[in-house]
Amino acid sequence: MNPFSSGTRLRDMIRAIRACKTAAEERAVVRKECADIRALINEDDPHDRHRNLAKLMFIHMLGYPTHFGQMECLKLIASPGFPEKRIGYLGLMLLLDERQEVLMLVTNSLKQDLNHSNQYVVGLALCALGNICSAEMARDLAPEVERLIQFRDPNIRKKAALCSTRIVRKVPDLAENFVNAAASLLKEKHHGVLITGVQLCYELCTISDEALEYFRTKCTEGLIKTLRDMTNSAYQPEYDVAGITDPFLHIRLLRLLRVLGQGDADASDLMTDILAQVATKTESNKNAGNAVLYECVETIMAIEDTNSLRVLAINILGRFLSNRDNNIRYVALNMLMKAITFDDQAVQRHRVTILECVKDPDASIRKRALELVTLLVNENNVTQLTKELIDYLEISDEDFKEDLSAKICFIVEKFSPEKLWYIDQMLKVLCEAGKFVKDDVWHALIVVISNASELHGYTVRALYKAVLTYSEQETLVRVAVWCIGEYGDLLVNNVGMLGIEDPITVTESDAVDVIEEAITRHNSDSTTKAMALVALLKLSSRFPSISERIKDIIVKQKGSLLLEMQQRAIEYNSIVDRHKNIRSTLVDRMPVLDEATFNVRRAGSFPASASTMAKPSVSLPNGVEKPVVAPLVDLLDLGSDDILATPSSSGPDFLQDLLGVDLGASSSQPGATLAPRTGTDLLMDILSIGTPSPAQNSTSSVDLLSTADVNSNPSIALDTLSSPAPPHVATTSSNGMFDLLHGLSPSPSKEATNGPAYPPIVAYESSSLKIEFTFSKAPGNLQSTNVQATFTNLSPNTFTDFIFQAAVPKFLQLHLDPASSNTLPASGNGAITQNLRVTNSQHGKKSLVMRMRIGYKLNGKDVLEEGQVSNFPRGL
């Protein structure tokens, strides 16, 4: 016999396919077999139909197309014999899904089989319906399935309950039809029927509030009795799993009790005793017992319960942390992160065990434990926990140091008891993991150092000693270079010695040696070299005795590969040589940086939640970077001309923080372009390093080093140091000097900065949410409008995972800063604020218009609200 003939049995075809040595041979065998099956289908021979379908199912599992055999499934289902129906229903579940239009043709056959006298045929129909039921089929066949829940055979009742679960998921409107039938299943003694009945009740409770209230009133006591009987039952070999009587039913019952007890004090009181009994009697030395205990803890945390039971649950989680199984420890850490909101003190008792998990070899457990430790920190234990984490930082793996150092920095900044302790801990982190520290962290450290005038001497000495030992830590070198440049004279003269310090001797040459090493080291990046160059310029005034040596170091940078470094070297050399009369004024110490302003701007640069993620960007015709969010635009029904704005997730920009300039915004002039900035541009923009030299393309060049210009206006000389662009009109403060900090100096009057006033509006209001907009404009920039959105929760329920999205037409450009929080308190007991910036390229011709979408979670369910704002004040 030809092995590929139509008469080949299934096993022979499988053997032939497995004998193929290459994919090409396999495709040839399958192609030949499919051709023979098609020929037999055309012949419409009923004797080979079941064999052909069996072979088609195997071919389908290999990944080849078998759509041509779908009608054969329907023919076999319509056959009177059980063997044909069995293979037909199996093919139906495997070859088709609920999206296939041909599935509508099988509805009538399913209805007949659901009413068949043979219970095995009924079982086949229920299995098929439970796997591929569509909404239309659910509506047509729901009465038959509801009737079968009361069938005499327990296997049919079990399958009918599972099929009902699928039906109510597809058509929630049918839930009320199954409530009474589902309640009757809870009285079953057969565990197979009971577990499916519990699952059906759970599904109904999550879908229908009426069903939830019915089960809560009628069935809670019965469920508690069932769970108690199982917990206290003797050994039953048919249900026993590792010493636990039917742990699967245990878990289903606990989940249903969790739903019934959530938000209802009376139901919670009823189940308190049985939950305590399950928690204390269940053995935790096997996985089955641990699974039951975990569900018990979940239920205790969800219901309206007393603190004593929650303490018991947290202690169970503490035992989980000592388990050898990584999965059990991981879920325990996850649950403890939720439990900390209920009882912080109970979780604190397991702090030592949690700290040990931070040192676990498993990366997932380390990260989750580190997040939990961060939540445990408060003013009372911050010193101890920080010491433990920093000690572990010294020996931790390289791939974990970034996360660990970030959390330590966050803890130190948030809970620092004093600035001296803050500086000490940050220096330890920079010494051990400086190359992993984010830019915003060392920027913040510099701001704190600037404000701690009594610690300037101590800090510069500590940094000097640290950089001698840990010179490979780039971030430490930057902070040390900045401090030596600012406070080098305090270092040399041992000014501001504290009682905890040991006296050291540092000469002027020693201080310059550190700067020289930073600028000449081959692995120093351009930012570090730029900061070192500025520090040298400052030290040339503070250390006049070695100014010639400093000048020689600066002159060497004339041969730098970076054009801007060459330019700066020339300019600084000129200042040292030719402008000694103004040098001391130019390189005086920086004014104290406004710590509060910096913290506010820095906080506004971070995303409000993990759900706000950076989107890929695309370069638009006007050169402005915008997120690619076409699918969301379609959801908002804005068409192709609209752009959806989402909060930026980039890190804080150094120039933006110190100078108050938003580098991410577009120019107010139409058609203007702005190159995207990267992390390496942070301080380089202050020094204008890495940007094209203006001398190459400026039509009206100015002699930047002209003595007459510098003497006539010292602020122009300072502006020469701060930007490579052609000199512009310098902003002068009350003492006539240029304001380096631009925004960190004392604020001018409100009328001078805020521009014209506009009345606030209510942009959106529903029964649960209110959004108000307030407006302001920068002076001289009529196209750009700053909008502050205030979100107020009018409902009695707290909103979590709150996110605001907006879309505008093409003639508008929209930038959203992150929201102040992602949790909106209930009943107006707090608000979320979020800043928007809208640039109108058609200002004066077209008014602002905006569509909004607000998403949040209410009691664990996702909620979306949408609206349009068209009542903006005139003139925007």
C-alpha cells in the first residue's frame, strides 16, 4: 500500500511524518496527505470522514492550515453515532474558535445534542459549548444549559456549571438566570460538582451586584459550614493531597468568601472564626498547605476584619519568607507589600527576615524585597536600615547595584534627619556605586551642599579624601570637582573643622592635582572634563600662587578633540591672562541654590506611577519630539490630525532645574526646531559643550574676548562663559550682575512674570469627577499657555491608578508633566494636580480645543471617562 494514500491510518501518517529528516520532506508529506483528504471530502464518503478529521487535527497541531476541513466537523457532529460525534466535537474545539462564522451552523446541532437521551452525547455538547461558546450561541443555548444544572448525573451537572460560567462571561445580562441554579449547587456533596458551583457563584458575584447581595445573604453561612467540615474532616483518600482534604476546593471556597466578605462587616464577622481555624490548622510543610494558607491570607486582608486576624495572617507570611521555595517567598513579599497599608507594625516585626531577602541570590526576590524595605523605612528606623543597605551595597552584584543605590538615595533624601547625615550617606553611596547613580541624585546633593554653609569645609575635605581612593567613580569625581572649585580655599585652610574629623594637610597643589587628574584621565566623559575646566578657572582666583600651573593645564585643552573644550580653554586662558581685574568677580562662589524650588521641579520630572511609561517618539515635520500614540488617538476619535500627549518620563534636566528653562518645549516661533536633549547634555549646556560653534555660521560675529566690551559690561563677559551663541541682552539682578541661576534667585513681582490673568474654568464634571483648569502665560510669549489641571473626586470611593490623557488638533502642540499623584482621595478630601503646556501656532486665529480621557480603578475595576473642552477663555 502507498504510505501516503487516502487509506493510510492516523498512526501510519504520524510514523511517516516523524520519519522525515528535513522540514521540506515533512511539508511534502503533509501537502500530499492534505490533497488526498481534499479528494475524499469531495467524494463525500462518510466511512472515511472520521479518519480524515483525525489526521487533519494532527496536521493542525503541527501548524499547517486545515480550514478546508471545518465543514467535516459539522457533518460528523450531525451524525447519529457517538464515535462520530466525539471526533466531530473534538475537531470543532480544535479547528474552530468563537470568531469563525461557520460556527453559527452548529448551534442547532448543539441544541439537539443538549436534549439528547444519551448523557454522554450531552456531555460532549457541553464540553464543546464551554470551550468555543460565542455571545450569540450563549443567548440561544442558555435555557438548555440552565436546565442541565439540575440533571440527575453529577458529571453533567459539573459540565453544565462550567459551561454556565462561560456563558455569563460572554453575556453578563444572563447572570440573573443562573443565580438560583448556582445556589443549589452549593449544597452538593460531590466535590466535583461543588467546586464548579463555587466557581460559577464567584463569577456571578464579580459580574452582578444583585447576585453578590443574594449570595451574601443566603449562602454565606452554608459556605462557612462546608469549609469547616472540610477543615475538620478525617482522612479521605479520594480527595487527599499531601495531607490536605481537597485543597482545590479549599481555595475556591476561600476566594468566594473573600468576595462575599469584602465591604460587608456582617459577613466578615461570620467568617472570622473559620478563617482563624484554617490559618492555624493547615500544615505549611507542603505546597498544597501553602496554597491554602496563601488564599486564607488573601481573604483575611480583603474582608472587613479585626487587627488580630490580620496579625495572624502577616505572621504566616513571615513564615513563608523562611521557606526554601523561591515562589513562596516571592508571593509572601508581594502580599506583605499590600499588608503594610493595613498594619505597618506587624510587618515591621519581620524586618530582619525581609532584609535577608534583599541579599537573596534570586534577582526577582531581591528586587521585591528591596521595594518592601523602602516601604518599611520611617523616621525611627531610617538610620539602621540605611546602614544595612549600604553595607550590602559594598558586596552586592554589579547588576543589582543600580537598583539598590537608587533605593538608598531615595530613602536618604526622604527620611534624612539632618544634612550632615545626608551628606555622609550620599558620599558612601557615591564611593561604592557612583557610576550607577542617576544625574538627578548628584544634582540634589550639590544643592544640599550649597545650602549647608556650616558644612562646606567638612564636605570638601570628605570628598577630597574619597576621590583619592575611589577615583574610578565618575559621579563622585564630578561632585568632588565641583566642591573643590567652589570651596578649595576651605580645603587648604582647614576651615570649619568638626569634632568628628581628623585634621589633614592639603596644599594648593594637592587640590589642583585632583582636578588635573579628572580632566586628563582617559575615561572621563565630557561633562566631568567641562566641570573640571570650570573648577580650574575658579581655583586660579582662589590660589593665585599657582595660577601659572593652572593656566598651563587650561592651555593644554586647546588641543582637545572637542571643539567646545578648545573654545573654552581659549576663553578661560584669556580671562586668566588679560582680565584679572574682573576674574575674582566672575568666578566668585555660586549663590545658595534654592533647595525648595529645585525639589519642586525635580518632583515634577518623575512619572506618577509605574503605568506611565515612556512612549517611542517620532520626528514630526516641525522637528518637535512627540509620542507615537495613534491607537489612542483612534480611541479618542480625533482622526489623523490629532496628537495625543502623555506625561513625559524623562529624568530631570540639570539646566532646566538650575536655570528654569524647559528644554523639552517647542519654540514659540512657528517652524522653529529644537534638537532633542540627552542625559549627557545636562551640565554641558551651561558650558555650551557639544553644540555647534557659532563662529562658523553667525552673520554678525562679536569679539567675545574684547577688553572694551568686557570692561564696559561685566555681565557680557559672564554670558560669554555660559553660552557659545552670539551674545544677547543679559538679565541683570539688582546688583547689576548676571543672574546665573535664572529662577533660583529671588522671584520678581507676580505681574512681571505671570503675564495677563485669565479666569479659571471647569473643564469637565460628572457625578464622580471634577476637573478645573487655571491658566497663565509667560511674558512676551502669547502662543504658549501654561495650564494647571486640578482633579477632584466627588464620589465616596478612592480612585487608584489615576491617569489623565489629552489630545489636541494638529495646529496645537501639547506637553503634559506627570501628575502629582496616581491616587485620588474620596469625597474631595484631596486633589491631584497636573501641569499642561499648550502652544497655539494659530494664536489669534483659532481657539484652543481639547479632548480628554481619564482612567482610574474603582474597587479593582477599570473606569474610563471622556470629555471635550471648548470653553477656553478668549486670548489663549
